[in-house]
Amino acid sequence: MEEKAIDYEAVFRALPGMVALLTPELVYADANEDFQHLSGRTREQLVGRYIFDVFPDNPSDPAATGMRDVRASMLRVVATGERDTMALQRYDVEDPLRPGHWEERYWSPINAPVHGPDGRVAFVLHRVEEVTELIRLRGGAGRDGRARVLEAELYTRARELQELNERLRLAHAREREVAMALQEAMLPARRQVGHHSAAVRYRPAVGALNVCGDWYDLIDLVGGNRIGVSVGDVVGHGLAAAGVMGQLRSALSATSRVADGPAQALDVLGRYAHVVDGAESATAVTTFIDCDARTITYSSAGHPPPVLVHADGRVEFLDMATDPPLDARPDPMPRPQAVTTYAEGATLVLYTDGLIERRHEDIDTGLARLADALVRHRGADPEALADAVLLELLPPGGATDDTALIIVRLS
């Protein structure tokens, strides 16, 4: 059967209930028929105008907060890219036919993001349920004392819920500031290690704090012209996972400087993970690069394999030394390690699973997608290559898991 093209503009206009689209600057881009009808405004009176020029607060009511609350909700959606469901609002509306006459109205709003191709919020979808009749019980036979009490109780509880949500958001914002400072302190921002240029990227999961359990590290190794590059992943999000991440990253950094190779470094880290609360199922992969011999020795503890893109475009997954996660064995056993070679101009890429894993998709599909992107953009410098990989592999609205990425151009 031939598929019929869907007229989404017609669908939008016919949506039941009050629905409007606003730009990130909170200017009306469109409004469906129910919105126009129930708000008492024509499309021409809405489109192209700032929402609170059309619907200002009632100036005769000093306690009116509808405009401030709705504005704060919409700006949160623009800033976070997340849906915001508001508590019941009293928002009086001026009668367009009788200037200065305000009608008492009650609204139940939901504001949701509409993401553009670049992943940013292109529009705010503003859906409003008009509940004035329900609250006021107009026209009913029983607008008695009990109904009035119910109305007051419902409105009071809705306002209390909104105030509680505001306090929670403020607490979340303070925790986020602490998290960002913690991340900056624990994750290195080096763009040069040895004679090699490198790019690092970190992207938190959608809805997470700006810090979590993913980590990366680039260090100069003791003895010879050698460097170490590693990534790891601690289960969970937030400050607790970040604390565990910091302990494991620091331990591996110190151990790598004295270990015979990456396998021994992960052996010691695995023993340490057994005594760190929250390190359960943590994974890591580390590579020791000998820049004179042009060899990469690597070992993995349950982590996705690094990718070596050779100068000629050949892709090599470093998957010949894979072992269970750090704390998987009650009695530690020596971990495997393997060695590969490279020529000048090769690119080494380490990452965490948020870059490649998707629900209901085989991991090999994600690995193939990564390899394809790396080959097509291999001529770019590490910074541009990192941006291209994230743009192509992460979903427009953000991934559901955290992502760390290191790209090193080997000379």
C-alpha cells in the first residue's frame, strides 16, 4: 500500500487542547485552533509577538505570579532541553474586547522542547489545559461551602507543589555547580602529550549532572619516550559516581608510572577496586605508547576496544586483550595484554560506551558507525575530528549514557 504523506501543519492545527509553538526567545511561532479559540486571540494577534506582551500579569493583582512562573519554566526548557510540567497556575487574562477587564483563569501548563538538527532547542511546545470551569464549578448546582473549600485546597496544594519544585531546582543547581568544579579538578584538559596533539571530550547523559563516572587520562610514562592513554567507566551518575571515578583514575595514573605494562597496571587497579565502595562493575582500558618503537601495548578490563586508524585509512580495533571488569574476580588473576604497531599519522581513539551503545541495537552496529566516521574524517585535526564524531554518533537530544572521548594523533 502506498504511504500517504502526512500534513503535519494540518495535524498541529487540529490538535485537541491548547497548543502553541514559541521560539527560544519566547515569541509565538504558531498556535493551533483551540489555543486561539480558548485564549480569545487570533493567530494574527499571536504569531510574531512576545508571549508576555500578549498575556501580561494582571496589574491590579500584586500577588499575580503567573507570568514569572511560566517564563521561568520556558527558559528552563530552553536551557536544559528537558520537559517541564508546571503546577496549576492562576493566570488572569485581559478581555481583548474590553481593555482593562480581567478574567480569572486557571491553567495547567506543560512546556516541552522541540530539538533542531543540531540538537539545540529550536522551539518550545507550550500545551495548556484550561481548568477554570473545574476549579470554579460555575454553573453547577452545588457550589456550596464544600466546593469552595475544595477549590481553595486544590489551588493551595498546587502552589505548595510549585514552591517545593523551585526549592528542589535550586538545590539541584547548587549540586551542579559543585559537580562542575569537581569535574574540572579531576579530569585533565591537556591538548598536548609528548609530541602528540590530543583532543578530549566529555558529554553527560541527558538529565544528568555535568559530572559522572566516566573518565579519561593522558600521562607521560617513566622511562623512554612513552605516554599512557586510558579511559574508564564507573556505574552511576552524580557526585557519588564522580568520587569513585576520581579514586580509580588517580590510582591508575599512579600505578601506570611504575607498572611493567598496562596489564599489570589494571591488575593493581582491580585489587584496589575491591575495597572502593561504588566501584562494582567499573571498566577501564589503558594503552602504553612507545613513541620511539611506534608500538601500542594495551589491556582492557571489560571496556569497549580502542580504535587505531592507520594513516592509510585501515581501522584496527584493539580487542586482543580483553578481560572482565575491574572487580569481577574475587581472586585476582594476571590480565592479558597485546601489542600492535603504527606508522606516523595514525590516530588512536579511546571512548566510553555512551558513544556507541543504543537501546535495541547490537554493539557491532555502533562500532561500525564509529569506524566509518573516523575514516571519513581522518584528515581532520584531533579537535575537529572529536567534534565530528560526537555530532554524528550522539543522538540530537543527547545520549542516555555519559560519554568520554580521547583522540590522539600519533607522530
